[in-house]
Amino acid sequence: MTSIAEPVGPGLTRHWELGEELFRARSPFQEVLIARTAQGISLFCDGERQSTEGSQLVYHEALMVPAMLLADQVGRVLVIGSSEGVASQLAVAAGAERVDHVDIDRLAVAACAEHLPYGYTTAELERAERGEGPIRVSYQDGWDFLRRAGERGERYDVVVIDLPDENDDPDGQHNRLYGKDFLLRCADLLADGGVVTCQAGCPTLWRNETLLAAWDRFHKIFGTVLYFGSDEHEWAFLTGRAGRVADPGAQVAARFAERGSRAATMDAQTLRGGAVAPFSLRHRLV
């Protein structure tokens, strides 16, 4: 049986035992592998787990649900990355009338649609590529899309940045989309009451460097920052909104109860508890 040794921190790796390989190829941007694991059919990019059949819904709802509840409305949504398509589907289920899904890697998106049992099907992806229905998929660099959207005067209620984890590789293409300048450009496209949300790294003390960096960036740009730490996954998420909301955790929990939700992996108590950031973040000077 083959395996993948996934780096998870300085001097530490996690080994994934692989069953049947369903897809393996190198795109112009990364190596994409889809294989069976103990967590079901799983997606790996450049040797790092991106999602698995067993845990992807916990991850994607943690990314999307708090952000959509903090936003005043969810009419228009922009998703950057998120090759599987689940984030786009959750936005539509929450009432989005239009979702622009932008990903630079056509091969990865197509492979996910063909081989993953979650997210887009191949037929759904083809419709989205043609612009039929609420989801419109385009293949381009996120920077370029934001520039053109700004020139057109586009505005979004929710902007989602869902990329492989930030790292210190100076040649990592996706690392550009975590920086302050990119975050500012996302913020410039927000409608009134809109939000930007991002997968922000892991809160575990020995691998939280990217979370600390994201926390600092969000607090320098947004008047309100909502932290959500998944209680059943290893990731934390940040959502930023212009202006001041006194207690964003209480607001999203209340809105969850008031509006109702199709969320399958969380409830109002989950949202309220997950909004308490770790001590090291709450007492960090920014």
C-alpha cells in the first residue's frame, strides 16, 4: 500500500495510507491526486490533504456558514479557489442568486467534478462554465479577476478565499492571495454589510504561524473580525466586515436561530462556542 507523508509542522509529518488511486496528474500549478483513504475519497494537492469525503462538509460549513450569517445578505457571492465546488453550492443553498467561482487550475476543478462524490458533478460544472444557472465558473488568476471586477463596479455580499494553507514558499503561487494587498482588494468589492472570509490556518500551538499572520492582517483591515474555530476539524476561519459589530459571535448565533439553516454539522451553540478565539490570539497585540 502506498502512502503520502504530509508535513504538518516543523519536524512533523502525517502519513496517509492510500488505497485505489482515481486520478493523478500535474497541472501547470500543482500535482493533483485523488485517492481512496480511510476517510473516503480524498483530494491531495502537492502532497497536502485538501478535503476528504468524511470531513469535507464540516470544513466547508465552517468556512461558509458563519460568514454568510455575519453578512447582511447573501445575494452575490465570490468564491476564489475551492476547486471542489462545495462552497459555491452552499452559497446557493443559502439563497445566493449569483456565485462567481474563480479558480486558476482548470485541471484540478475538472478532476474534482469527475472523481469526488461531493461538490460539482461533471454536468453541473459544464453548466457553470457556460454560465447557465446561479453559479458561473471561470479559470483565471484571482488578482486579475478582482481587478476586472473592480473596473466593472461589481459588488459582493460575501467574498470567500479558500486556498491551500499559506506557507513560506516564496514561489508558492497561492501565497500571493493571502497577503494584505489582496485582502484589501477583496474588501474594496464588498457591498454594504458585506464580508470577506478565509481559511486561516490551524489554532494548534505548534502550527499556528499562518493563523497568527492572518489574525493580524484581518484586524488591520476590518472593523469587525469574527473568529470561528471548528470543533470537529483542525482549521480556523476568519471573517472580516467593515464597521463595528459589538459581539459578532452572538450575532451569528442569533441569526442562525432566527433565520433557520440547512447546516448539517453545526447549530447556534456551535457558532457561539467556536467564536471564542484562542488565548494567544485574543491577547495578541496587532
